[in-house]
Amino acid sequence: MQLLLIRHALPERRENTDGPADPDLTEDGHRQAEHLAAYLATEPIHAVYTSPMRRARQTAEPLARALGVEPVVVDGVAEFDRNASEYIPLEELKAAGDPRFLDYMSSLDQADDPAEFVTRVVSSIGGIIDAHPGENAAVVCHGGVINTFVASVLGLPTEPPGFFYPNYTSIHRVAASRSGIRSIVTLNETSFLRGTGLPMGLLQQG
């Protein structure tokens, strides 16, 4: 089967909230999600899964609608910062020279235990793979989740925040065989945002 791991679109900035920040998408984020849906609408994708966090669910909605499927919420692919009281896009931290950009994990006082995070991510995505032999499934989730699973496939250290930066609405394809072999097909696929003027990540503009 082919697994498509998709990072959510651009979310709003939220700081010092009472309880988890869990931001909605920005206007640009909703537009990114619509471009993603149009790009994948003609592919044979049999199921769409999503993290329970708002930014992921709102990104998954246009895709699920275009494919004519009901998105399935999976708690195990929530981000490691799901209980944090703030969410600041890393692009903003970088542009402002905020030291939290260089050490993002240490800035989070309510991050999940790294080992527990890795276990739930790999187990949850493994369950999705097992449920779709011979099919294609999309999972809309988060940068830390994508990093952890891709690192597990490549045999790299799996602890968050990870070894590379997944752009907003980027697609990461993994081929998974019934024998348990996993292979990376693509990383950071965002060609559908070119020419849109929408943000694509730390180093690119659509």
C-alpha cells in the first residue's frame, strides 16, 4: 500500500491560552488545504485519517470532501505539543530571531514524553497501514509525527522534533508492503503550491 503523510496547513498564532492552544487555520491555511485537495483529488486514495487537532482536521476536510470519504480521527497522530498553551509557527520564530526557533522542544513546558510519543506514532500509523493492504491512505498530521515515522523507516533517531522540516501541506509518501518492508517514495512534495503566492515553509514561497 501507499501511505501519504500530510502536514497540516498554516495555522494561526496563539499564545498563553487557558488550556491547549489548538489553533485554527489562517485564511492562507484554508487556501493551502484547498490546493492540496485539488491536487490529490484524482489519485486513488481509499481513506483519509486525521489528527484530532483543529489545524489537521481543517486541512483534511477539503481532501476528504473531494475524495468522497469521511475523515477518520486518530488520536495517536496528534502532535507532541498538543497540550501546549501556545502555538507560534516556526517561520515567525525564525523571522523574529526568537531563540525558541533554535531549541523548540525546550520552549514547550507541556510536551509529550518523547519515548511515549514515538511509541504511539509508530503504533498508530502501523495500524493504519495494516488496515489498508493494497490500498492508498492519507494521514493529515504534524511535522513531529511525520519526522518520527520517516525516521523510523530510515533507521534514524526518532525523538522529536526531528531531522528535517516538513513544509505546510507537504506530502510524504511511504510504500509499505505486506511483508513489513517500508520505503520512502517522496518527501516534502509541495509542487501544487507553486505560483499560488501562498507560504510553503521556512525557505519557499509559492
